[in-house]
Amino acid sequence: MKFTITITRDEDGIYIADCPAIPGCMSQGKTEEEAQRNIHEAIKECLEVRLEKGMPLTVTTREIEVTV
């Protein structure tokens, strides 16, 4: 499976990775690369838990254009 992730840097310099298609699936790292590796593992674990609990694996996400 392929997922879109977002990586942002917080005020303490830690990189936060989030997978919008899996509610609550987040991780972090000291570098972008570490955050990306960590979210990869978090996605696997989140999917396993959601499967065990009989929850939908993902939610629908959309990309929209907003004029500012």
C-alpha cells in the first residue's frame, strides 16, 4: 500500500510525521529521514491494530486547491 505523509518541524526542532489517511497515526524524529522511517513503522502498527479491532483501515482523504 502507498500512503501520503506530511512532515513538519515543531518549535523544538523535532520533525513530526503524520499519515492523514490513518487517524491518529503519527511519529517523530530528530531528522526528516528518521521521522519518515518511524512513520513507516507506525503505519504498519496502526494498520495491524485497526484490523484487529475491525475498524476501517483508512479514511478518505482529498487534495483540494484553495485560492488565497
